[in-house]
Amino acid sequence: MSDLFTHVETAQFDRDGYLIVKGLFDAEEMDILRATAKNDNAMENNVMKLADGEGGTQRLTLWNKAGDDLWGLVARTHRIVDRMEQVLGGEVYHYHSKMSIKEPFTGGAWAWHQDYGYWYQNAILFPHMASCFIAVDPNTRDNGCMQVLRGSHLMGRIEHGHYGDQTGADPERVEETKKVLPLDYVILDPGDALFFHCNLLHRSDANHSPNPRWSLICCYNAARNNPYRESHHPRYSHLDKVDNLAIKTAGVQLFPDGTKFLRVEEDSTTGGRRLDA
């Protein structure tokens, strides 16, 4: 598999705001990622718990540094970074990564939002940003797969705020958008990846199934789009890419001692209402 999108795929990303790459990571790599994620105490001990406004709980573990541990190697691999540089038009750096954790029956929903609706508040001038969403478990409609409004990135940034118990995009604007743009359910097998623009409207339902839905999301900003002041996510630093074989040769690598995880009180842009439990 090439590390680059074809011209047709790039045009599709520009038109739709997203692109699915089937089998970006193979079964052996996903076995390593899944085993590491679900056996690393740091993942659970540093999870943010957020009420979703619908009676469920969003669980998210987030870190800024792409280091030499397994998670850093994933975020630095050519197969992701080279594609990001294609769609964002030049050098990129790692903005942050996170594990979205939806446990059986209890995993919460995410309201309609654009990532740039939040990241804009972090002193970033332009929406030269995108994410790679990697299915660790199967992502199905039953366990709360992502939903996207195809082409909504072309609308630009929508106003975001607190609406009832949720934080997200202006509900009136979202409802009108749903009348004119297709809603796509992003169904993924483990190892499949969704590349999507930071202005793409997306959401997900709660997990009402007996199956977990863990997903790793690596986020990037264009180097030329450096934030003009400090925030809880990093400014530009050079990203050293690694060979695509790095995951297999590294094997299981837990978060190193001293890894800095984001706490919910540090992130005023997190979508949801904090839970103390």
C-alpha cells in the first residue's frame, strides 16, 4: 500500500471532507495496539469522564507528545503523516492524540461538532488541520460509530457553545445542514482509518451494544499554522517520521513513566459536562 493518496482520493477528500482507508494497519499491528491499549494502566488511570447529556458517559484519554512509545510511533508513521501533508498542503506537526473509549452499554454519545469549533479557541488562525481516526475495535452502528455530514467542511467554522447539557455546534445550523447534505455512517473494521478535515461536522451515538468501541485519533496541524499563543495543546515542533515497520518491531510499549496526560480541568473546549466520579 502506498503512503500517499491518489489524485482521485485527494479530490474526494477535498470534496467530501473525509476519506476512509481500509486496512491502513494490518491484523498483527492491531493486535499489538489493542493489547497495549487495554492492558496499559495509564490509559485507564488518566481517562477523562464526561457526561454526554443523554445519560451516558464519554471516556477519553488524551496526550500531546508523540514520543518513542507505541502511541507516538503510530502518530509518526509515514502512512499517516505523508497523507496529512498531502491534504494540508505541506509540513504538519502532531497536535495531540486521544483514545475514545466506548464501553459496552455505557459508552456515551458525542454531539454534532467540528474539531475546529474547539481548536479555534486555542489561538489557531486557519483550519489547516485534520485527524486520522483508527478503529481499534469494530465500529458499527450498534456500538456508536462516527457519523459525518458529507461536504460540511465547506461551510467553514460554525458557532460552538453550550446547548443544554452538551457542548457542540449550533443545533439550528446543524438541523438545516442535515436537510441539504448526506449523513454517512462510518463503519470500520479494526485497522481501517478515517482521515477527516477539522471543519467536518461529525457525531456519534451512545454504545447500546455488548461490544466495546475503542478508537485512536491522531490530530495534526500545518506547520505554517502555528498558534499565536500557548494553550493546552502544543505549538509547532518538528515531527520525526518513522518507518511503517516501527510498530511491529517495537511491539508492546506502554506509556512511559511521567507521560503528561491532559486533565479535564485543563481543557475548556472539551465537549461535555464533567463527571466527578
